[in-house]
Amino acid sequence: MPRIIMKAPYIKPNSKTHIGNYVSYIATRDGVEKADSTQKFMEATEKQKQIINKLLTDYPDSKDLYEYQDYLDKPNIGNADEFILRIAETHAELFGDREKYVSYIAQRPRVEKISSHGLFTDDGVPIVLSDVQKEVAESKSNVWTHIISLKREDAERLGYNNAKAWMNLIRSQRNMIAENMKIAPENFRWYAAFHNEGYHPHIHMIAYSTKPNEAYLTEKGIENIKSNLAKVIFRQDLISIYQKQTEHRDKLRAEAKDIVDD
């Protein structure tokens, strides 16, 4: 499995999707939000299994998510619920409209709150949740809903287990993200929130242009964003690798010198 997962779907202006029981499930959730520590380890319910089968048909790339492997390894109520919810979070249309999605990522349980909610953006820009909801809902542009996820052990080891670290990361890389989305920096708007989930902490990032039809994100662009973020996040690991490579080269040179001298 990759060490960083990034999904980048988008919502078109005024898009409407027939989503059946998905919204109802997200709203009522008979999974871990209501289950105690005993119930969540019981076998996944038939309703959960049916929803997962339908979601995998509609969104086959969901098999790339960390939570899918968790569910395959242990198909219990808790893992089924987390997998369903992660698919829903990745595909904002499952919430019915943009306003509900913004509200959800800003206020869901386990979001790390910056003030009264969990949203953050560029330094010095005040955030009023209701204003952001209105702004995103009324945007004439496509709105991308990036989700970037790490494994818990990597997040803990590298310090990406808190909102401040992710805030600093995205602020420092916002122009890189804008460039790969073909958006002029001055037209780029983004909001993000950190969800400190058990096994796979992640951020949600809403990104779009104030200029309609400007943004355009290709598969290559997604890979570039993912690669650049990974380089920053795993910088310490890369430094360690480079040091080991240097030590190995130095050792080989020394050995070669000894052979030549002999």
C-alpha cells in the first residue's frame, strides 16, 4: 500500500445526484458513532454489506483506501462504518449539497477545532463557517474535495497527528497545489480540516477558483500534488535514506582505495 493516499473528486455547480439511502446512512449511522466497544467488533450488518457492495460498484477506486483493507481484514461493524464514511467523505455529492459537506467536515466528531469549528485556510484570513458554506455553495466553479490520508504510525512518527502541522503544510504548498490545478494563485480558494481518526488520520481540503472554468486537474496533476506533499511529509525519512546512501558510497570508496593500494 502507498504511504500517502490522495483522492481528488469534484462537484459541479448545481450538481444533483440520486444517492438513495446513502445520505440516510450518513445521518443515522448504525455504526461506531452509536456502537459501544463491544458492538463495533461484531460482524458487519447486512445493511452495511449491501451499502458497501453498492458503493464499490459506483466508486470502484474506493478499493485504494486504507479503510477498505481494514474492512477486508476484519469485516466488522466498526470497520464497515469507517469504510462507508470514508467513501462518503471522499465523494461530497453523497451529502446532498455543498453546504452540508462543508458543515460536516468542519464539525464532525474527531475534527480538531481551530475555533468553534475545524476549518483553516490561508494565514490571516478569518473564517466564519456560515460564510464559507454560502461561498462554496454559490461558486460557479467546479469544487474539488481532496482527501489526503496517512497511516497512524507515520502520522505519529512524523508529527502529522495535529491540525497545526497540516495547516502549515498546506499553507506552504498552496501555490504548488494551485499550479497543478491550473489556477492562478490570486484566484485560488481553499479550506481544510484535520480529522484525527484512529488508524488513518487525514485532512479534507476544498479547493476551487473564483474564476469559473479556470480550474483543470488531470491525473498527472493529482500525482504531482501527491508526490510534492509526500516529499515534505516524509522529508526526515528521505534525509535518513540519503545519509545511509552516502555512508554506503563512502564505504565502497574506502574499500576500493584499499584494494588499489594493495
